[in-house]
Amino acid sequence: MPNLENLKKQAKQYLRWHREHYHPVAAEIRAALPRFRHLDDHQILEANFQLADALELVARQLGFEGWEALKAGAPTMTNVPERTAPQAFLSSIAAQLFVADVTASCAFFIGKLGFDLDFAYGDPPFYAQVIRDRARLALRLVCEPVYVGDVRQREHLLAAAITVDSTAEIKQLFLTFQAAGVAFHQPLRKEPWGARTLIVQDPDGNLILFAGPAS
């Protein structure tokens, strides 16, 4: 028979992990609790998650509809079913940009490109992440040249590629960036493969592609 006190401790551990923004727990919450199934890791870790949710999580992992059902059925159980780890779901990707000044770089992405600060580490910061919708860019402090000369500009080496869903959105991005005085490596244009693209250059020379459908 399962030990309910141990299961309660397991639930409290899940609750602590959620409060500490421990990313692996987000996949377990999404797999077990239907109301979290449409959320990505970041949204789950920012959502309201209480002890009752954690208890339900433990119960559902054991095949019950909820904690009360687990308590009612516990006396009839001879053992706890072995947990099967959910298949990993790759919910997001963050390109990493090398920058000489993390604070200045954050100011550019927030003030010019409309991102928000997700987090920053260090005083002064040596690592940060900015987000806009589901796009994430990690900013890593590097105090010496990473690339030789102007190879990025000559070879059009992209640091990140970000997409939007419609022609109207890519056009609006271009106009918004243009009004903000953003430096373009390549202005908005229609590509032969059926997309509209633009490439901006950040203060450190990183090239970021934005792309959307041509029509």
C-alpha cells in the first residue's frame, strides 16, 4: 500500500520545484494536468500552482483522477505503479548572442526591437535573456573578439532567425524597426523561395533575421 505521507512529500517537492522555476518539472505538470497542457514551460512556471495542484499531479501520475480518489483507492492498492517518464517535448529554443555589454545589449533589444527582459545574472550582468512572445534571445558577455574582422557581414552569418505568421506582421515589424532607428543589414525584401525577410544588426554586429510569408 502506498504511503500517503511520502506522496504528500513528493507533492511538496513538486511545489518547491515550481516555485524555484526548475524547468524539468514543467514537462511533468503539462503531461499530467490537462489545464496546463496548452502552455509552454515558461507559462507553466509563471502560472498559479498550489499544493492542491501538486497533490493532483501525484495522484494522476498514479492513475487516479485526483487526490481524493487516490486516498479512497489507496487501501486496495498492493504497490505503486512504476512511473513512466513523459517523452521530452522541445517547447522553445533560445539563440545565444555574444555581446560586449549585456546591459547595453538589453537596452537595444528592449528599446528598439520590443523585447522584454526575462532575467539577468550578475552585477554588472554577464548573462541575460530577452523575450518577445515565444522568441527568446540569450545574451552572453564576451570580453574579446569572437569573429575575425567583418566575416559576419561579408558572409551574412546569422546569429538568430525569428519568424512571424503573416505578411502584415513582417511589414509592420520593418516599419516599427525603421521608425526606431534600427540598423538594417538587409531591408525588407521578397525572397525567391516565397518569403519576406529583413535582417537587423545589433550594436555588437550580430545579425538577426526576421521572416514571414510573402503573401
